[in-house]
Amino acid sequence: MNRQLSPIGSWLRHRAENLLAMMLLAMFVIFLLQIFSRYLFNLSIGWTHEASVALWIWMVLFGSAFVVREVDEIRFDLFWGAATARGLRVMQVIGSASLVALFTWSLPAVIDYVSFMKVESTAYLKIRFDLLYSIYVVFAIAMIVRHLWLCVLAIRGKAPEGFDPTKASSGV
């Protein structure tokens, strides 16, 4: 079953990376448009700032939910690097269980608040805030699922990968 899902997961991950790259490109183009309009044409365009902020929010939360790998997350290397495989598993269970509990506890309030925000919209683009911030709900659910899975793996005896500075790369 896992071998059948691996190509699908890899394909989905690559599409998420593609979408993230398109968002970054759009943000860069909008940023350049803002610079050209301000300094070449002496024209201030308000929607460019709003679009850049919206894209940034989506890039950070979408990227964290679907693109950033577990091994790429920031850890306290002082403890993580010195731990044995059993210690890594214990830290993974404690950390993942804590995150699952916190995200699950906050999820109803987050959904309620994001739903409430449909009454407000952005100033220039008129994007409803519930649509703009809906990515946080997706992010929270993705974090719950991811850390439940990591917790189960750690309980079953699979230690998380330790960071090896000799194998650090730029993601390529």
C-alpha cells in the first residue's frame, strides 16, 4: 500500500512546490510593478501591497503545510543532535502530541473566527477575510495529520531523522 501511495504523494508534493513557486513569482512581479509605478510613473498603486501581503500569508502557511519536510523544520540542535534514537523518539512523541493537542484544541475557535471574518474584506481588492485566512484552517488540519502520523511512527519505534550538517543542501 505504501509503495502504491509513494508516487502519488511525490506527484502531489511536486505540484505543491509548483504552486508555491507560482505564488512567489506572482509576488515578485507585483512587487516590481509597484516599484516601476511609484518611481518611473510617480503613481502609487495600493492594491500591489495588499496582493503581496495576501500572497505572503498563503505562501508561508501553504508551504509549511504541504512543502516543508519534517527534517527541514527548526529544532533545538543542542538537544536533538545529542539524543539517542530512543531520545529522539521520546522528543518526537512529546512534541507531536503537544502540537496535535494544541492545534486540535484551537481548531473550533479558529474555524469560528475565520467564518466570522466573512463580514470584512480588504480595502483595494475586496477579498473577503474569511477566504484570505482560510489557508490557516488548512494549515492547522495539515499539522494535526502530520504530527499524528509522526507520533505514531515514533511510538512504533521509527526514530525521526537527525540533522546531518554534512548533508545540508539548498533543497535541490
